[in-house]
Amino acid sequence: MFKGFQRQPDGLTVQEALENAMRHAGVPSSLMPAGRTDRGVHARMQVASVRLPPGYSAETLSERLPALLPPGLGLCVARRAPEGFHSQWSATGKEYRYRFQLGGEVPAAWKPFVMDLGLEPRLEGRRPTPERIAEVLGAAVGRRDFQAFHENSSPRKPRTLESATLHALGGGLFEARLRGDGFGRYQVRYLVGSALLTAAGGLSEEHYRAALDSGTSIPGLKAPAQGLVLWEVRYPLDKEPFPPDERQRPPGLPALPPFLAETQVDTKVA
């Protein structure tokens, strides 16, 4: 439905829809997001800063805005942030989650939100094991230049991938969870896709590790956008706008994919 987050000259974007709705709610201000998700990527916790008019409270925005938003876009909570808060520059890290189906049929409710390995030409006839995927994905953890795993439009600089784990959600559905201090454009999609390709034997582990260690270019795999969710944006305690219970269970978040699994199974793959 949306052509990504940032305003575009043609087609509806998340930013345009939000700012149009805010204008009708009495807030004629532009907003600053914690990051800009690409077309087809979903967000469980996108954070945006906005200046409210004098006398206009965050609670008023929470009351007025939801009814003005189009389908597929919602507001969980609005909070007055601590002094000096900036949604992007105050952030200390993010967590992304990527879902893919290893075997069996993708449940109907999950089809728009999952990468089906059976439909990826470069993985045709190859079925990596969860354990092998977890091993290859885990090799990316550390502080390094991820140049081989993001677009050249992103600045080349050291970034820290704090953790990269794989979780079984049941029924052949798996979720890769990546936490770090920052990510380049398409970095999560290239890391997950290339880990899948390497684990399946379509890319040598030697080349994959050389790309991690020295930024050597590789014919990596960019996983499809629909499997990716911006799960959380982290802030230091003195800039944190949200209490722990709101982070754990955002109010008003739909109890549907891609945010919640249909099953409560969540088994970390060693």
C-alpha cells in the first residue's frame, strides 16, 4: 500500500499519510522518524518526533489521530519526550526481525509477511538446516564494516551487530532477530539472505566470511522486503519516552501477523 516511509513525488508514503492525518488533527508539523523503512518493510515500533502547537498535548494527539489514519497504519501511543530527545539522533540501537518459511506451506495469514524459500530461484532445490543458518548468521556478530552487505548510498563506517539469533515459531516458520547500534540500507536483508544462501551451499562460506572480515564484494542475496519488521528502537534511560510495559506490549498493536505469531512457540535455534 505504501511506497516506503519517506515522502515521494508519486505514490502514498507513511510520512505523507501521517502528516496529512496530523494536519487534520490540528498539528500542521512535519515529523522526524527514527529511520526510513523501504517499500514493503513493516514496522512494529517506528518512533517519530513532532512539535506540537502550544497548549496541544500528546494525549490529545493520541485521541484524535487514530481515526484519521488509513488502513495499515496506526498509532500505539504518543508521549511527551524528555528534554533534548530526538527520535533518530538519540537512538542507541535497533532490533529487526526477519521471517522466512523453511518447509511446508506458508499459512495464509502470513503470506504477505514471510519469505518463502521455495520461491527464491537461487535457493531452488536447496534446503539449509536451521542449525546451519543459525551458525552462519551468528558469524556476522561483532563490530566491523558491513560494506558488502548494504547499499553504497549508506555511509561506510564501522557498525556493531550485537546479536543475530534464529528462532523457530512453529510450522516451518522461522524468525531471525538482529540487534545492533545501527544498520545500513538493506543491511538486514543482505545479511539474512546471504546467510541463507551460504547455509544452503549456494555461496561459499569462505567468500561470506571474507565479506564480513574485509568488505570483499560478494554476489549476496537480498532477501525480499515483506519478511522484514523494524521491531524496536532503543534509547538511553535519560531519553527514554516509553515505560517498559509499553515497549513489551504496545497498546493498540494488532494481534495479527506480522507482529504476533499465530502460535506461542518460540524456540531459539542453537
